Amino acid sequence: MSKISFFKLCYSLTLLFLALVSVYTPLYSQIGTKGQNEIQFEENQIENLIENLENDGELDFNTLYEDLEVYLKRPLDLNEATEVELKESRLLNDIQISQLISHKSEYGDLISLHELQSIPSFDLKTIKALEPFVSVGGGLYDYNMGIGEMLKNAKSELYIKWRRILEDQKGFDQNRTNAYEGDPNKLYLRYKFAHENRLRITLLAEKDSGEAFFAGSNPNGFDFYSAHIHLKEYSQRLKDLIIGDYTVSLGQGLILHNGFGSSKSAYVMDVKKGGRKLKSYNSINETNYNRGVATTLGISKKIKATVFASHKAVDANIISDTTDFEFGFDSFSSFKIDGFHRTPSEIEKERTLRQTSAGASLQYSTNKLSVGINALYDRFNTSLLRDNKAYNLFRFSGQELLNTSVDYSFRWKNLHFFGETAMSDNLSFANLHGVLIGMDKKVDFTVVTRNFDRDYQALIPNAFAETNGAVNEKGIYLGLILRPIKNWTVNSYFDIWQHPWLRFRQDAPSGGREFLIKLNYYKKRKFDFYVQYKYETKEENSPVVENRIDKVAYFDLHRLRIHFDHKLSKALSLRNRIEFSRHREINKISNGYLIFQDILFKPIASKFSFTARYALFDTYDSDSRIYAYENDLIYEFYIPQFSGRGKRYYLNLRYDLNSFVTAEFRYARTHLDFKREPSGEVIRPLIIGSGNDEILGPKQTEIKAQLRFKF
């Protein structure tokens, strides 16, 4: 029997087995939808947003599921929820939020959830997904509840996670001069003591693979610790109080924003940033957070004031001036943001810089208008001196930076205007402005324009744009949603941009454009099918060098995806995808494909569930690489990069030992048949990874385990 025939036979038997399982799934898995909707609704949102990111790695979105778990127990009251609270919930897009608020303003409070069908942008699919999480009536917060009662009613959760690569990696060879200091185990611990989402006390600790544990550079145990106390909506006056680690989101991200989403994706209307200005920090990212005190106060019903202060140690590449023998002089050339402290050179850069930050925001809001004034001040204990590169000419250098901005949001009939104008202390500007238009039940439209000066300066902005940094970019984005007939939806966007000044790998002014269209057919409780095509062309340095000067040229990237999600029952789903990529540059074309089969078995009333995938991929090189979202342990998400030719498979097991303890296990393996060097040369035998992470062999096997305790 050939390998292909054997594969088909196994595949057919698997489908037959799953069909039989779905037929005999107990009736209790057909009733009660809250648990399943909790998983499916949020996973679909996350997948559509993050799988379009042009990077891979582990992502930590602990609060995404946690907030929905709160809404399952205490549904969000659509009659009382403000625009900020609706945005923070991530249950609705901006047009739906705008039309809901306008509907209530014109007709009064909702009588029932079925009334949502009279709002143009709410289709039956959206309403059914919302049902477990929202209500009409019941209120949002009990302001008569004191801290003592919250502490009395609070619940505890403890997460213990372990991860390891089974194969030997070069960095753990202690005969190497730059070997890892610690063992291969990655450890994670998180304790949360919370009452709903109003009081949270959290401690988080993490050690990466290769970092020391209660030894060497980490005599106190874990490499990274984070903690906070967050009191939320305590009274009409005290909206937020956070002591410890937190994040700040201001305006549309031209100064600072740590909100999730609001980037180019198949969610074409998700272009406006919003939500609460202050959030407690729950991530293992060791860079983008503040450490100190922050609060939001309700000055009046329409005015809120936010103030915050932070002081923390930061990893950085320190430069010592050895020419001044008497005093010496230190500066830093860049931030080190990966959070790894495994080798002597990495440990040398650990917490070498001190950063002090302070800021404030004053917000005036009514049902139709919101205007905010924002300020952020940052200071380091030494100066930033960037590399002497042409593209760094206008970027921030120095010891302190001041940013100010004005943001706004205005609703008029079916139009929702929003934007922000920001200024850095060198008197350079960044502008972002947009409008969301709910035309009727069948058409939604949005336009976003941006104009960031080449010398505008901000440390960690996060604006809606093609590139990070909110600098050196002009562009316009058009987004469109069509609902031509029942069950069919068309999502599409077109974005065009220019970079007036040089950038990394772009040694001349450059530009690009991007187009996406997604055709989706959804049948309730049956299947979800879509075809998505994305095209991007942008200028980068050409591999053809003329007169020893790099010349920019257009590079094209095409991606075509066909995806089918079939729900055999509420407990069992099959998910299939095939994706093609094609990258073209001046003298080379690179093609690739990925095909996978997912099995998701999540019976609602069962203690046991699992998800699994088998994937085959073949890409010419990294230019045609493909990214694909993977199910992982609860509250963890992963998007691996597929490059070369090979296969990947994983299995996630989850078992609820009782109502207090949940155990999870993950096994994942990648097997490469071959890969190519940039020259096109095929490499065998294989080496997976690079540097100290290098594995001599064609396989990489990862195992994870997690225990969650509720008490």
C-alpha cells in the first residue's frame, strides 16, 4: 500500500470514528451553551486578529477569557454600559457600539435582547454569540459594596505551568563560552485573588528556558516577578486604583496604548482604539508595562481624570566611554525587549537602565461627544544614543521626552468620527483621524487617515498603521463589510501608505499598498466557511546593487486561504484549512502552501476535552512562510511560522479533576524534511533553530503541562 493510500485510509477511518462519536454524544452536550460559546466566540475573535500579525511567538492574553468568565456569571447590562465598557468587553465592534448607543438615545433602553435585531449592524449570528454574556437590566456595579465584603466574597485561582523542548539545544552545552546559565525548563506561576472584575490581587512569576532558578543571577528564584492590586469601579468617584504593575492606553495610540486589537485584520471595522485607560498587568512580557501607582477619578458625571507614575528597571545595551579615564560616561544604544537572561552577555544587560514615567489624562464625555487631553513624560538615568545610521537621524535620542495629545470621538446620526493629534517636545506632530459609517443593515464602511512626521518621537506608541512607531508614515485605509444575502458576509479593506524618510532595509523613501477580501458563509450550529485573499506590495532594498548603492524595489506577497469549520455537534468540530503563499521579488519567486486538519472535542458537561492538529507544509524559503494560529493551553495562544518542507502536529488534553482542579497537557512536534538557505541551497541534514537554540536534527518536540486550582 502506498503512503498516500495509507494516509487516505487513516483519514477516512478517523472521520468515521468522529462521526460515530458525534452521533452518540450524550444529550446533555446538546443543551446549555454558555461554556461552548465562551470558548468559541473569543477564540474566533483572537484568531482573526492575531494570526494576521507578521510575527510569531508566544502571546499572553490572560484577561481575554477571564473577562468573559465574569460576564458569564454577571452579564454585561447593555442599557447601563458606557462606550468605554462596551469597547473593553471586545464583544462588539465600533459600528455596533455606535449604533447601539444611538438606538438607546433615540428610543430609550432596550426591552429585550431581541430588540437588537432592529439595529442595522446586528445580525442573528452576532446576537446569538452575545446571549451568554449580556443582558438588559440588572445593573453593572453595586456601589454599596465595601472592600471588606469584596474580600469576603473573593475567589482564588492558582496556575502552575511547565514547558520544555525535549531535544538537546546548543545553549545547554556547558563547554560553550556563551552557554545558558540555567536548565531547559520554563516555569510559570500565577496567583489571582479576585471578586468578579472589581477587585484583583495578582502575583505572577516566570522563568524562561535557560534562565537560572534559585541560583546564579537569580538567587531569589524566578527571573521575572509582577504583582498588583486593582480596585475597579469602587464608587462613582473612584473608577480605578492600581498599585503595582499596570498598563496605560491613551487616545488612538499616538503616545501610548496597550489595548488589544485595532489593527489590520479580517475584522475590517476594528480600527478605533478605546476601552479603559488603566488596566492591571497580567502578561509575561517583561517590557511594556508601568510599575507604580495609577488612578482614574470621576470628577463629575461627564469628566474623568487619570494620573499615573512609574519607576522601573529596564534591560538595555549600555555603552561606556573609555576615553574619559577620570569620570567615564555611560549611555545606551537601544532597549533589549526579549526578556531573556540566560547567557553572560544577556545577564550583563539585565536591568541596567532606570526609567521614570508620569502622565495624566482629562476626559470629557457625553452620549455623542468625547474629548481627551493627554500628557506623558519619560526620563532615563542616562542618555539614549542611537547607532549612526541614516534611518535613525530623526528618531528620539536623549535622556527625557514629553508627549502631549488631544483625542476625540463624535457621533452624529450614522457617522462616528474619531481621531487624535499628538506632539512630541521637538514640536513635531502625528495625526490619525477616521470615520465609521453604518449605512444600513447590509453595508458598513470606514475610512482612516494617518500622517506621522518623520521626526515625531514617542517611545512605545501603538497606533493603527502599517509599521510600529507612529513615525515617518502617511496613509489611508478603507474598510467595507457587505451582507448581500442571508448567511453571507464580505469583509474587505484597502490600505495605501508612504514612508517619506528612510527606514531599516529601506535606503530611500518608500511605500506600499495592501488589499484583503474575505468571503464568509455561516450556517448556525452547522458550519463556517470562508475564502480569504490578501495581497501586499511594498518597497524594500533590492538584492541587486547598482554602483554600490542599495536601490528600493517592489516586493509582492499573495496569500490565499480556504477554511472550513464543520460542527458535527456542539461537542465536536472539524476544522480544515489550505493556504497558499507566493512572494515575488526582482529575480526570484517563492511559493508555499500549508494544509491542516483540526479536531476539537469539547463536550460541555464532560470533564475531558481535547484539540488536535495534523499539518503539512512546503514553502520555498522564509519569504513565502505561512503563519497559523494554534489552540494551546487555556489563556495561552501560539502562532508558529512554517518555513521549509515538513509536518507539524499537536495534541492538547484537558481534564477537570473536580470543580476545583483542572489539568492540561500539550504535546507538539515539528519535523522538517529540508529547508533552504537564502541562496536557494537545500540543507540536509537539518538544523532547527539558530544560535544557542540550535538543534542538530530534523525534529523539535515541545511538551507543556498546566494545573489550575480554584478555591
